[in-house]
Amino acid sequence: MVNPITETPKTLVNAPFKADHVGSLLRPDSIHQARKEFKEGIITAEQLRKWKRLKSNASSTNKLKSV
């Protein structure tokens, strides 16, 4: 029996999946700049999508090369 004043009960969860965090959740400054330009109407939504795709592919390639 767990004493709620002196001990914290442990929670065990047997989830039907496993999740690992790989990589960084921080976006590069160039993505922030592209989003800002989109909001200001300097670039189109299609240009923003292409920019994101280019940057995500480049970072994936760089990660693979460094391994």
C-alpha cells in the first residue's frame, strides 16, 4: 500500500505502441523567415510548401551523411 503523503504512486502503462523522439523539434530560422514572408504576401503558399520540403529533405540528408 502506498502512503500518499510520503510516496508517489507509480503508474505503469502498457501502450500498444512505442514512440521515440528522433531529431529536433526546433525549426531553422529560414523556415521562420519563409512563414513571415508568406504572412506578408511576399511568397505564395505553394512557394512556402516547396521551401519547407526543400529544407526538410536537406536536413534529413545531412543527418544521414553525419551517421
